[in-house]
Amino acid sequence: MQGDQVLADLAQERGGDLTAFAYLLTGDLPSAQDLVQDALVKVFGRLRTGFTPETAEAYVRRTIVTLHVDGFRRRRRWRGVRHLLVSPDQPPVDVERRLDLRAALDTLSPQERTTVVLRYYEDLPLAEVADRMNLAVGTVKRYASNALHKLETRLGPLAAHDDDSVAVLPARPASAPARRS
Amino acid sequence: MDYDLHRGMRDLGSDPEVRATRFPIEQLLRRAHRRRAARATALGAVGATTVAALTFGGIALIGDLHPDPAPPVVVPTQSATSEPDPTPTSAPEPTESPFEPDLSACGTTRGPTMYDYDTDLTMADVGAPSSEPGEDVHTVVTFGTSQQWAGDRVSVAPLEAVLTNAADLSTSAESTVIAVPAAPLRAPSAQVLIDGTMGAPGASAPLAMDIPFVMCPGTPDAGSSPPAGSYTLWFEGRMVHDGTPLTNRGAWLVTVGAPPEQPSVGEDLGLPPQLDIPAEQYRLDLDRCGSSTAQLDAIAGANPVITGGTHYVAETSTWYRALPSGQATLWFRTEAGWWADTDSWPGPESSEITVLDAVVAPATPGDHAIWGTGPMLSSGPVAGLLAGPVTPFAWNGPLSMDLPITWCDGSTTVPDGVWALYVKVQQNVSGTGVAPWSSTGIFWVAQVLAVGPDAYPGTWPY
């Protein structure tokens, strides 16, 4: 069956990319893998015609976002146990930066985090981010603004990009002073 | 130096451990197929129910087969500013006593005599995909009522669920419980009853459940989940309507793992493996494929022998489900109907109905079902055959059963379209009204089955 073949091809050839995308949303690998599999099953759990791996991947990515933002047991489960996990004592420098970013991303709400991943990992314009999240552009701008401010409190000033058009608003509430220069 | 968020995100997403993920494709395909099967069940139900409802002048729709979302998991949140409480008594921990399976049910028996507590509540399985060994057992239960309660809010709750070996529900034989739930049965939230119940007037609330089971002590797999095979699920549920609790039981087949393959005579034709029901050997008369329904046998159209001045016939409505094995199984519901000269007479005192045969043929608009008399439907060639034995039953009320149908062209699902299902019924029904009466005979009952949404092209031809 064509759908089964597309699923198999997609999981085999694009599984790593999809997992990386989900990993940035969830913050832990097992949950990311669960999320990708759930999305694959949901997309391919109905017969569709004319599916190619490319179009299917777009469906799967959108479904990953939907499943993530809808809020899930995996996220609750992760939050329930993550404080039990032990961090490496002396991580290498690049790993340390990854951990910093992971910790910073963990401070974001699901909507804020999804906005950041779609904007800064998928490189989507805000209008497209809003479309993927089924939200108004203004709402996404607010999420992005809040997210960037929270990230700055952990990571320091963020490098400005020409295509960045998100105005950083005061955090709510301001738990730490912004250090944007 | 300013933090480059683009670069940081890409770096985080390039973690080799993350990208090395390899997914279990076979397992994903199985999950996707199960999801498709569940959707097919729901969609097929829509088509079949619509036609059946038109027969009765109503509109019946099957509702959402998806279960309610699981109750939220309460995870104690930690407050960064909270101080450790020095007094243990003032810091109650949410404690849950671990669930202990109720093994006292093991070795007890269940039997058909345990059916039916409240006549206003029926309970039936509408088909669920088979479960994988080690997984929860899937089942879809319809809490139904013949009352016109559509739109009413009710609460439904599972009270008991146990497994026995696959049982012959047509006999009074008792079956021994071999598995009990390994976790508390989840009580779903309130449901809204929808029009129709299995093709008949009334209202219903379908409920999908996944139940973990543990095998009883003394069984070969004691302490484990049920191994691959067929089991009978004995289910007791309660529906509370307007403050009144209604309780009933039902029993139906559930399958763990792939259904057992049978040495099928249809293998040469590429027919799907048989059967879903506990099978005795059953010979498929494939020569009948393509023959006219008018030539089924000489009994077609024969009148039942009726004495005592009243009629009593079996009415049928149909359903279907597509099993994960690829076998298309029609769901056939026989309902003993009171066809008396006056409705003041009591119902039958005994009834025994045996399904002897069944075939499926294409139906066309204008065909109509005839109960017991007249010619067969002027439909086309036989396209599907009864593929397994159907045991007789004795019952004065609604009872549903599976009719496994093998499609002559090897189809693995019920094709969309309008089909006529012919069922050869032997009945022996008797009662006492103004005078003792009986109705005996062998005859064909025909019923139109619409498969797929919008399958039926127009108004019912009655």
C-alpha cells in the first residue's frame, strides 16, 4: 500500500530530522520520539491519496506541533521526573551551551517554546508560524516577545538578525532584569 | 558576545544522539492500521445505521468512538520559593495505594444466563481492532437503550470486565474466568446519548476502552498479560439516566495478536484468512460465487408455517466491521419482532432462531426487503458468502451476532456501495395469546446494507 511505503520511507529517512524538531519542543529524547511516532500514526492512521514523502512530512510536522501544543501526558510526565535527572558534573563546553539552551527553553510555556522552535529552528516567518499554530500573528508575536525575553534572562543578550522583527516587551512578571543591550 | 539563537537551536537540534533515532517501522505500521480499522468501523457504522434508521423512519447516527481523554495526571508541582516543611504531618503526600488485581474472580464462572439485568439498557460490542500481546485489550462497548433518550446526558461506568477462553454464547455452558483487570477500570465522563442503537430505534453511547488484563494464578501465563488468542470478554456496565441506574452485562469476542489462521479452502483464490469466531471446520461453497440469488435453493421465499392466527418473524438489521486480519465481517442483528393482530397480546414465550446460511449480492435502488414471502430481491450475482458457522440462539429480545462474510473477489474490506444481505433463518417461536400459537419455518430474510458514508443514493423505497 502506498501509504505504508510513504510512512516507512519517512520514518527511515527523515526520522532523525523529525525527532530533532520534536526534541526542541519537548526537551527530552524519549518524549520527542513518542511525539514523532504519535504524529506518524495520526497522519497515516487514515487513508489518503496522493501522499508523497514531502507532503507527508509537512503533515507530520504540523501534527507534531499540534500534539505538542495541545498539551500532553508526556510533557506532564517529563515535568514530574525531570528534577530527578542528574546532569553531568563537568560537561564539555559545547554540551554546556546546549544544556544552557535546554534549561532556558524549559522556562518557556508550550506556546512560547513552539514559537521559538518554528521561528529560530525551522526559520519560518512569523506569519507562517502563526499559520502552523492556528493562531493570529499578533498572538504569535506576543509569544515570541515573551519567549525572547525569558531566554535573554538565561542566555544573555541575543544576537539581532536582520529578519527579526519581534519587539521585546517587558517580561511578565520581571523575575530578572533584562540584559538586552 | 551575544547569543546566536539560530545557531544555538540548530546546534541543539543536531545532537547526534537525537538524530540517530531509528523508529520501529513495523510497530508504527501496526498502530496506523489499527487506527484505520477503528476509523473504518466508525465510518461503516454511519452508513449502515443510516439505512437502518431510514427503515424505521428515524435518523440514526453513531457517535464519536474515541474514548474520553484520560483524566489529567496530577503531578505535584515544586515551588522554588517554598521551604521544606519541618512537620511531616502538615505536608500530606498524595498517596495512592497500589492497585491489587481482584484475583477472587479467578476461577469463577460466567454464562449467558447472566445477560440482561435492565431491559432499558443493552450492551454490545461494535468491534475493535485486535490487541497486540502485552498491550491493553481494546474493546468498543455500546451502551444502548430502546428508549427515546437521544440528547440526554447520562453517566456510564464499567463495573466488571473479565476474560474467559472464547466461549460459545449460544449455549448455557459456563466459562471460567482466566484473567482479571490489572488496573482499575476507568470511569469515563458523562456521555450524551445519540440517536440510534445498532441500527434500531433508541439511543446509545459508544465507549472505547483499553483494559489491561493479568492472567490468573493457575494458568500457564499467570501474572502476565493474555497471550495471543481469542477470548470472551464478559463486561458489566452501568448507565445512570435521570438519576436511575441501569445495569446490564454483555459478552463478546476479543482478539489478542493476529487471529488464528484457518486452513481455508479459499486460499487458492487469495481469500483472507478465516475466521474471527471460534471455528469448527466450515466449508465454503465457492461455486456459488457469481450465481444468481434467485437460485440459492428451493427454500428461498418459502413461507414460514404459522398456526394460531398471528405472525411472528425475525427482523434483521445489519452492521459491519473490518477486522485487522483483513476479514470483512458483517454484523447481523436479529431481533424477534411481534407482528400480532393486536398489540395487547403478550410476546412469545419461547423462540429459537438458527442462521443456516447467508450471502451478499449487489443491491439496486428499488429493491426492498420482504419478510418471509415473495421473491428474493432481484439483485445481481452472489458476491459474498457466509464464511463460518453461526450457532443457534434462543432469545425473546434483541440479540446481536457476527456473520463472517468472505468476499468472492478476495476483498479485504467491505466495499463501499449498496448490498443486499440474505440470511437463511430457521425459526421456531411460540407463545400464548388469545390462543396458543407458533411460528416455524425456514425462509430467507433480506436486508439492504449501505456501506460507507452517503452510500445509499436516495430515500428508502418502502
